Amino acid sequence: MKVGFKRLFLSAFAIGMMMTNVAYAKKINMNLFYDGKNHPYNASEVKINIDGKELVPEDMPPVIIEGRTVLPMRLIAKALGCEVLWNEDTKQAFVMNDDSTVAFTLGSKKGIKNGKEFTMDVPAMVVNDRTMLPVRALAQALDLNITWDDPNRTVNIGSDNTPTTPTTPTTPTTPTTPTTPTTPTTPTTQAIKVFQASVPTSATASQVFTIEADRAIYSYDEVYVDDGRVVIDIQNATSSLSEKITATNSNIVTAIRTAQHDSNGTPVTRVVFDLSGKKNKTITQSADKKKIIITFEQSVIDEISLTNRGDADKLVVGASGSLGAKVSTLSNPQRIVVDIPNVQSKVENELSTKGLSYINAARTGMYDANTFRIVLEIGQLTDFSWKEENGELTLEVKKSTLENLSYDSASNILTLENIKSLDVDRIVKNDRHTEGYYELTLPGNYESVYGYGTLKIGNDVINNILVSTKGGDTVIRFNQNRYSEYVVKETKNGYEIAVKNPKEVYNKVVLLDAGHGGNDPGTSGNGLVEKNLALAVALKVQKYLESSDIKVYMTRDSDTRPENSLRAKTANQIADLMVSIHMNSAGTNTTANGTETLYQVHSNDNGSKLTSLKAAEIMQSNLIQAFGTTNRGVKRRTDLLILNGTSVPAILVETCFLSNPGDAIKISSSTNQDIVAMAMAKAITEMMDDYTVR
């Protein structure tokens, strides 16, 4: 089975357009949503023949836009035996076969084939939540013969110069032919159930992972996100898997996550493998099609060297495949640690540092049965960078532009030497935790004392520290791997900036989570979108809690989409309570209405302290009293990652139903949003005042 690569595009409005009734018959009468507008479409159907075989549409038919036929990318590419890769950063789709790679950029009439540019009449575009490609441009780019049969409104694509059109006119005489294949396809059959994800027996065993269903898997796709994840969407499938599996017995796969979503009425099970780094892999199916098998290939390290190149010491590691190296630092003494998982080594372990300027000592060896480790001892104030390309890792160490400062990774303390007096009371703090950093602005320009540049840390708390000058002041930016608070104090020898867990600084910490965000709009109804309302209410709750003794952190404060697993992880790391704010929907049922608060029982619940159940009851009571919606009660939910992934008290509030006109009108009012936010803030204060949280 050939696996395609796809990228999902989400648009609240486009999803709405897909509710239009579509019939693949003589006439296509539907709404097309693209370029931010709704376009009524009423035209005779267009047929696609590939080597004499009619291509049967799935959920989106071929349509003609600006005189050119466009077709869903995934459908046409699969039919032509091509693979598809989506690059989110450049908004480009790459269609590949053995001979050619063709790149289409959304909204651009310029395409690229094997590095050479060509021009199309219409661009690639998103229509009704589907990435659509111009058929003629794609076929010609792949050197396929394409003709248009106007009387039969048929596009004929052939692999040679002998068009298959003579057989086409006879095809319509059997009207059942186009519709017959639609009977056994996945959308019309009962959904399969994904029930098992098998992991290796140990970290030293072959790194093979298996996803298993109760029946044959008809269709699945690999969704490219980045090199740090393998994402597989199984079509027409439901899941009984745990939402997160951390016991992966692997130093490549750090966790396995699952989620369920809907694609135009068809259930889709998504399985995500979080990786420690880029690794070569193969994805296959078992003979009975019930299993998807992901095998991570073991690379062989066949080269390692240390040399000096003028202003830099250079480490080169070569291997037979991708390395997926993890580079971090350790202090006392300062070391660069390179861990390469799932490899064998054929190189000598001894590395000479003779002639090097910045690397004082070097050690290599197998850290465990499958992980090759390189340790480089360096001075505190050296700078290093690395890259991996084509199975080769290059790491360079050079003199840092920073001076008179040091960082202790064990205690997470940055020390500034007392060379020039510094008034610590005038240091300005700027907490931008939702953007991944925290800044301290020193009163004055200290570049001549501490220099400038980046100090790489790479532990669980801090990624790196950037020192720069802005507006005449020295700014120290901590790029964080965890939300933190910063305590500055003067010592005998200098100034210490201690990076603290917020719970070390504050007695009460709450994490507010505005549900969904970014490319995940959540539900919608009556002209309202869940992600926008959830954020509006969350920001108001934050404002109402500002004057309290509760420290508030946000998972997002703009239209972004943190991973649900990261939201839960953040709560466990730094919070005493997590409140996730959502809006509900009952689809076409407009009568369902009211408020409900969801919770899950945690194994560490303690009756003398705040629990998720107690938090849910307090929140529900306050909201019903203030907002006056129907009381749908407190409900235990065992299927939500936000609740299952947390170990601290956590609740999910379904504020009201956007599908209900009455609820929608109420929550659309800024005044009522204030009422809801004030009730939530009051409930949070009550929880943390009346119950012990630690």
C-alpha cells in the first residue's frame, strides 16, 4: 500500500461550506469557499480519466476555476502514483514520483519542477478545506499526456502520447460504473477500531512500533509536521488507545500520543510518535493490513574526527544514515554532550585534543547498548553550533563574545561578576512565558563588562541565554524550556539570577488554558468561534485575578495553538491548579444548552486537599449562579488529554453551547463575558483559599 503525505488545512468557514449537499451526477451545485469568499458553483460535472480508468471523487469533486480544472491534491497525486509532502513554513506542496519533484506554492501561479520554474493559469489553492491543484499543470509537469474532451467534459491523462480518449465516449453508456466503486470505500463501511500500539521490548531491542486495528486498515496517511514527530492518520477509524503512552522502551520515541477527529463525517484516528531527533524510518503494513509497522533504522557511525580550523575547533561525526543527535551541556566542569540514539559504532573511542584551542578533553563510547555518547570538555565562555546534514553531524566550538559571567546548570543560577556596580532594584522584568522567554533589562549598558551573544544551556529549564543591548540598556533574555520565575540578588562576588520554579516563589499558582487556538478553531455556531471566545474569557479571568495573591500563567494569550500534551505538562511542572476554558456544541441540535464542568479522578487525589472534583463543583456552582445558564452538572470524563495528562487538580469548563441561539447570544456580549470571567475568578479564589493546594 502506497502511503501518501498530507497536511490538514482547517477553516471554520470552509468547514461550514462542506455541509452543502453535493451529488456527483450530471450537475454539480455547491458552494466553493476560497480566497476568503463564498463562490456559488453550478456546472456540469467534470470527469477525470487516467489511462482509461475513471477517477472516482471521494468528498470533493473536480471543479473548474478560472477556466481550469482543479482537483484535491491527495486524490490526484495518489491516482498518479505520487507521494505528497507539505511544508507548513513555505506553504508549499511537493508532488514526487521517481523522476520528478514538482513544487506548488499556495496562491502562486509559479511552480517549480526539478529546480526550474514554470507558470500556471491558476495557482494551487485551498477550496472547501481541501488543497486543490490544477490538473493540467500537474500532468504536464510530470510529463504526462493530457487532453480535454469538451462534449463529455472529461480530462484524459495518459502516460504516453497515445491518448486514451477513444475509449472514453463508451464509458458513460454504463452509468453505474462511476458510482459502483463508492460502495466498498472506507467512508461507507463501519469504522475500524485501533486498539493496540506495540512498543519494543527494551531500549536495546530493534526499534519497531506497531499500530493494530481489529480489521484491515483501508487507508492511512503520514502527516508531515517536523522532523521531531511521526504523525499517522488512520482513515475511518476509532480508537481505544490511551491518549498518551510514555513507556515506549525507546531512546528514539519519547512518547506516543493519540487523538480522535472528524473529517467531513468520517472518523480519523491520529497517532503521534514524539522523537528525540530526526531518524530514518520505514512504514509498512502487515500482510492482512491490520497492522501499520514503523521501523526505525539503526545507523552505523563510521567516521569521527576533531580538528582545528583557525578560529574554531571542529567535531565531525559521519554515519550511514540520519543521526538524530541530541546536544546538551553540563556544568562543573563545562561540557558539551552529544547523544546519538539507535546506532552502532565502528570508530575508535580515543579522540586526541592536541592542537585544539577550545576543547580541553574529549571522551566517546556507548552510553548504553544503543546510544553513542561524545563528551567534550570546554571553557564556560565558549560558543558552539551544530548541524546535521546527509548523515553527518558537524559541531564547531569557538571563543564566546560573552565574558565575566557563568551559568550553573545544576542549580540554574546565572552569575554576573561584580566588575561594574549594578542596582538590582532597578532591573526590569518582562515575563513572556507564552512566547517562550523571560527578559531582564539591566539599567545601563554593560556590554563592555559582559559582552554580547548566546550562552547555550540545553537543560530541561533553559534552552539558552541571549545577552544584547537595546536602547542603551543591557537585556538578558532567558529562552525557556519551562515557565520560570527569576530572583535576583547581590552577593559578595557579584550578582546571582536564580531561575526558579514558580511554586518556589508563589504560594498559589494557577494555569489558565484558553482551549484550541491557531489552526484549531474548536467548535462554531451562530457566527461565533470557540477559540476566540475561550481566549477572550481567559484574558478577562487573568485580569480579575491580578489583584489577588494567586500567580496566574496562561497557556496562550493570543491566537496560537500549544499542543494539549504541552498544556498538561506545563500544569504539572509549575501549577497548583489548571482551568481549561471551552465552549460546547451539539451540532445540528440547537436545543441543547447550558454549562457543565468536566473533571477526572487522579491517583494522587487527597481528600484533605483540593481535588479536580472539588474544583469542578466550586466552578460549576459559581458559574450557574452568576451566568444563569442551565445547570448540566459536574461530569467525570476519562477521554480528554488535558484531564488525563495532569497530576494536579484540573478542570475543563464547557461554558455554554454555541450551537444554541440563546446561549450564543449571551456569550457574544462583552458584558456577559465579564460576568463569566468574574465568576471563574471568584471560583478559583475560593478553591485556593478554602483548600490546601500542596
